Amino acid sequence: MTATFMKLPKFRNTQWVSFVGGEGIVRSYTPESGTWTYLIEMTLGLEPDFGRVGAETMILLTEADLHLPHIASEGDVTVTRFEALYNLK
């Protein structure tokens, strides 16, 4: 019998993460093939006129695909993540 050691997961449940193509919240994670696989609930865009039809979008990603999002500060030139908040009327 051999023992396999894995490092601890980098992200936790309910933690906000980003990846190529979007952002979301970690809903669960499991060890798989020597790494961690995360179930991410992606953020929703604005609700369409006809309403929502199904559940939120969920995606499975490996730990290498995820990173902590950059939180924009006043000194940053690009503030794309928060522009929608400032344009509300």
C-alpha cells in the first residue's frame, strides 16, 4: 500500500475567484488526479426582459485555472469590474 500526499487546496468554499472568461464563487472542491477540482458558480449578468429560465451557470475548473481577482483601487487606470456600478441611474 502506498500513501499519496497532496497539498492543501488553495481556495475555500464561498471564496471569490476569477478565471479566463469570468468570475465566480467556489461552491465545492474535490481532489482529482493529484490536484484540486473546483465547482464554480459563475456570476450572473443583468436579468433579461423575459426573466431567468434555469439555474445559475456552474463550471468545473482545476486549481491552475483559478486565481484571486484583482480588486481595483482609486490609483488604478482601468476599473472595468466596477464600471457598471458607477453607470447606474
